[in-house]
Amino acid sequence: MHAYGVKRERFVRQFVNRFLTLEGIGVLFLDSEFRVVEVSEMICSFFGFARADIANKSAEEWFEAAGLRPYPFDRSLLEGQAFRNRVLDWKQGPFSRKLMIDGEALEDNGERTGAFILFRDVSHQMVLEEQIRRSDRLKTIGQIAAGTAHEIRNPLTAIKGFMQLLNKSLNDRGMDKEQGYVGIVLSELERVNGLVSEFLLLSKPKEIKRDWMEIGQVVQEIMPMIQNEAIMHNVTVLYYPQPGLPPILADKELLKQVFLNLGKNAIEAMGEGGTLIIREHGDPGGSDKLAAEFIDTGPGIPPDVLDKVFDPFFTTKPQGTGLGLSVCQRIVDDLGGTIEVSSDEHGTEFTVWLPCAKT
Ligand SMILES: Nc1ncnc2c1ncn2[C@@H]1O[C@H](COP(=O)(O)OP(=O)(O)O)[C@@H](O)[C@H]1O
Ligand SMILES: [Mg+2]
């Protein structure tokens, strides 16, 4: 019995030592004063500090040092308020990560001795799940759009043609007031037409042409249009090209549409003034994807709205169609990429990941 106990203890110790060095899962032990007793390597490397930096510090001191706000948990944990699957958003330079954390108090003979908190990095799963949900929603909408868009476009073309004829006759007869009315009809028709075009893009991508190209080249080509829009709203546009990135495999016209939509949204969000930053970078994780980012200094997107912005017809603008981001999502999906958003009260950041050549 004694030998068994010793063996068991050794095993548990080995397990704990190994556990403390695991990469995908981390653990933090707190004493009854809420001070850090032990922390595993995963947490140190994830938040970028050494073990000695936080040993014996209170959890709050650690939250402050790591910039974790709001605090992911509080002292009620010591009173037995366990939690499960709490999501912790963590921003690290341009990358945002998601951790899932569980916490529970520890007891010894009815006496509370402290607590432990488990951390799992779920960034990848969460992004994938969200992408799947979004694509599913889009597919359904796409089917409806495909059925109606053509039905709307055909009569529109006829109406537009006859309106132009009417305009000419009114002009010949010098009927200026009536001609003004027709002008309004024509410009409203243009708006409907634009809407239907976005609809068609949503419904089914036309032939996608995949070519190798420099991402910087695509950005350069839309810059004049973005600058134009920016000047009208007093927005400063800063573009940081990154030379030496591998070429991407994409459809240039479709990708331009994505970047334009993101640029336009950013400028519209800021109203008057502000800065739009456009930059490119590879993936430090070494995947065969690279990113284009659109970062603005606008008011940000409230958390409860954030997961709706890609929904077709979701808009907060009086004149918005709510189709811009759905179209972006659809196109990026079809190009084999992903699109991510993160936002706080200081601004919003859209990141488009696109497949590129292996370096
Ligand atoms: N950069 C941004 N900053 C703040 N909110 C944004 C930003 N981009 C998009 N949004 C929000 O997402 C909504 C949907 O955008 P979008 O699909 O392009 O449609 P629209 O621009 O027609 O409203 C916008 O109405 C806005 O509320
Ligand atoms: Mg838009």
C-alpha cells in the first residue's frame, strides 16, 4: 500500500511537471490571498512575461501589467464561484487571439486554499466556426438573391431605355421641369441597379479568374479611389506597402472590390477627419496566407453588433444597403481566404487573409 502511494505520488508529480510545460493549455495557481503561486509556460509565452515577473504578484497586478481589461475573473473565485468556458480576447499587436478559461477554487478539508485557472487557446477553432456559420448564412441568401436579381434587372434595363427616350423627347420640346423629374427617376434607377449588381455578386460568383499578383499592386490600383473618398471627408490615408511578400493567387477585379468596400466603410465610419491605415504582412505562424489590413480610427463597432456586420442587409447607415461586407465575405470565401474583424472604442480593424505562394 505504501509503495503504491509513493508510485502514485511520483506519477502525479511527473504529470504536473509535464502539464506545466504544455503549449496548447496553460494553468495558473492562486493562493487564498489571490497571489500567483505557480504559472505554466504556455501562459508566460502567450502573454509575454517571465515566470519570475508574476510569481507572488496578485492576479489583479498581473491583469494590469498584461493590459487585461476588463479583468477576466475576480476574487469571487476564491469564494467558490467557479466558471467554465469564459472567453478571453487578447490583442497582441496586429493579432487577436481568443482563450477559453475555466476557474475553480481548491479546498483542503473544507478550508479554501486558493484556486486554479485553466487556459486554452481556441483562436483557431473560433475563427473557423464563425466562418462556417457566416458562409452558411450567405449561401442561403445567395440562392434567394440569384432567383430575384435577374428578374429585377431585366425590367430595369427596359425602364431605363424608355426613360432615356422620354428624356430626349422632353428635351426636344423644351419641357425642363418634366425633364428634371425624369432625371430623378434615372438617378434612382442607378441606385437600384447598383443594389442589384451587389445582389448578383452575392448570388453566384461569376467565373473566378485566379492569377498570381502582388497584393501591393492591387492596393495601389484602388488608392486613387480611396484617396478621392478620403479627401471629401478630411481623412488621412496611410499606406504601408511591404516589399518582398510572396505573390497571392486571386482575382484582381473581385479583390479590388473587397478592398474598396473596406476602405469606404472605414471612411464612412469616421465621418469627418481620422486616419485610415492600410498595411500588408505575412503570417508569423508561417502559413501560406498573407494579410491586408484596413485599420480606422472611427468609433468602433459595439460588441453586440460585431457578429452581425457580415449579415446581408445589416446596416446602421440611413442610405446603407448592408451588402458591402456580405459581398466581401463571399468573394474572400471564393478566393480561399478569410476575413476577420476586431474593434474597440478606438477604431476597427478588418483583416483579409489570402492564399499566397509558399516562401
Ligand atoms: N470600419 C467600420 N467601422 C465601424 N462600423 C463598420 C465598419 N465597417 C462596417 N461597419 C458596420 O457594418 C455595417 C455593414 O457594413 P456593409 O455591409 O458595408 O453595409 P453598409 O456600408 O451599406 O452599411 C455598417 O452599416 C456599419 O454599421
Ligand atoms: Mg459598406
